[in-house]
Amino acid sequence: MPTLTNNQREKAISKATWVGFGVNVFLSVGKLIAGILGRSGAMVADAIHSTSDFITDIIVLVFVKISAKPKDEDHDYGHGKYETLATIVIGLMLAGVAIGIFTSNAQRIASYINGQPLNRPGIIAMVAAVVSIISKEILYWYTISVANKTESQALKANAWHHRSDAFSSIGTLLGIGGAFFLSEKWRILDPLAAIVVGALIIKVSYDLIIPSLNELLERSLPKEQEDEIECIVMNDNRLSDLHNLKTRRIGASIAIEFHVRVHGEMTVNESHEITKQIEQKLRTQYGDSTQVIIHIEPIK
């Protein structure tokens, strides 16, 4: 797959995010109306969950725009980690949504146990839940494909936010269906299903936050990728003893630094030409924005 330029990457991410933004507007308004007309507290809560997607869409649009900026006097390594920060923000927002789901539905269960009946929802709420599930799942697959193509962690986080909304709607559909088709005592399925969905959202939040924190804390690339880097470098028989390899992620890009030995009588021009060739090989493999620092030493 050909490597995207920074401009192509930014445009692809922005397009996917704007598509998601439009779908979220339609679903949020539709689910809110369906929740009110269908007397479904679960659907109203689901609409509020969808509304949170607006914020994540805006975060992605703003932070990806910043992360695409080239390096400057204050950011020698570029602005890639703004995108990492956006991923963490989205993950924390997902956790906040999950906590809200836990709290509100625990209160509904407590009220039901204390004798307060739960409303029987209307059919319009079920229809809205089905539309939401289908729309958000399609949106997830579209967004995750663009995220993989652009290697955007923030867009990947946003894709999972779309899927979490689909999971939420599944729980809502189960609860509404149970409340609509079964007897009154089964209406408790609505808040119970929502709590299960909240647990799934917490898991997604964890999977987004931890890798991004590792990146901010300068964790090295996986050993398999470092081994691949060493193989690319040492494929040139003029080099030997690659050591002090240091790697890290900077948003969608990676930084590579290492020491390598050459024949002691090699001229500066010759060794410089070798480093240029190695840098080009690494950028061909990992993208034009890959940052490479090579320290040349004489063979002992």
C-alpha cells in the first residue's frame, strides 16, 4: 500500500470525521425525538451518548490539524503527539460516558426495587435503536478502514467510539424489546443491559488510553518492529555492530536512533552516502515522516 503524504493523510482523516459528524447529528436528533415520543428513558440516554460523539469529532478535527503541522522552533520532533493526546482525551470521555451509564441505570434499578414502575416504551424507540445500530456499525467499519490506512490513533479511537454507540444501542434495543414484548417485571432488562454496555465501553476506553500513555511515556516500539529495523539496516554489508538502538512513536510517525560501525578508513563522504541510503530505506518502509538519527563509528 503506497505511503500517504501528510496532506493526503490529513484530508482522509478530516473527510472520515466529517462523515461521522453528519451521521451523529442525524442519529442524535432522531433518537432524542424517538425517546421522547416513545416514552423511553433508555433511548433518551442513548441519544445523549450519541451527542458525545460531536465532541470527539471536533477533537479529532482540531488535533489532527495540529499534529499535521511540520516541526518548528518549539517542536523539533513535530506535533505528532497532539494526536496521541487527543486519543487519551477520547478514551477518558468514553470512560466518563460509561460511568454515567452505570450511575443512571443503577438509580433506575434501585427505584424499580423500591416499587416505582418502569414505563413501557413505544415501537418508535425500537425502530430508532435498530437504525442506530446499523448506521453506527457501518460508520465504524468505514472509519476504522481510514484509520488503518492513515495510521491515525485518534481516528481509530473515534471509530471505536462509533462502535461503542452501536453497543449502547444494542443494549437499548434489548431493554426496549424486553419492556415492550414481555410483562412489566421484565422491564428491568433495560437498565441491566445498559450496565453491561457500560462495561464494554470501559474496556474500549482502557484499550485506547494505555497504548497512548505508553507513547507519551516514550515506550519503545515492539521488539518485532525493532528486529525488522535492525534487519533493514544490517542488510548493507558495509555496516556492522548495530547498537544503542532507540525507538519511539510520535503520533502516527516513528523515531529511530542507533549507532553503527563502518571501516575506519572510509571517507566522510562515503559514510554520509551510506547513512542517506539507510535513511531512505527506513522511510520507504515506515513513511516519509519517519525520523532517523544514525551515529557512525569506526570498526574496532
